[in-house]
Amino acid sequence: MRDLTTDFAKACTALDAAVLDLLSGGWDEAPRRQAHDLAVALRQAARGAGWRDSESDLRAVESLLALSSREVQPVRRAVGDRLLEFLGELRKSRLSRTA
């Protein structure tokens, strides 16, 4: 389980970076897809490990990252704020597992 926890934390750090890259850019398709795919993989891993809080946060991140550039433009700031909020919650969940 320790290896899974460590690998999951590393992958979450990669997701954080991918989302920050997406938010600092123009919500371009390639970075959006990369971040979305990572969120999907992490959600599946969280489900398999029984980490319900992480799975829930990642499901929300996954849904927001599924939005196209056209869909997100009118609400981009709000979507970005929510993404950062869910990633913060995910970070708290990870820290509680490693404590």
C-alpha cells in the first residue's frame, strides 16, 4: 500500500502541474486532454484503493477537464477556481494518508 500511496502522490503532483499549465494557457486541446486522462487514471486508482474522498474530488476534476475550450470560455475563471479547490482537497486527502 505504501508504494501505491507514493505513486499516487507523484501522479497527483503531475496532475497539479498539468492543470496549472492548462489554466495558464488558453485551455488548448492537447494539454486539456492530457490533464483529463491523468485525472481519469487517478480516479480509477483511488476507487481501486477505496479512497472515496479522493475518488470524489477526482471525479469533479475529471468532469471540469472534460469541458471543451468553447464551453469553458464564458466561465473560465470559475472553472479554474473550482479545479484549484478540488486539487487542494485532493492534496489534503493525500496528506492525511501519509501522516
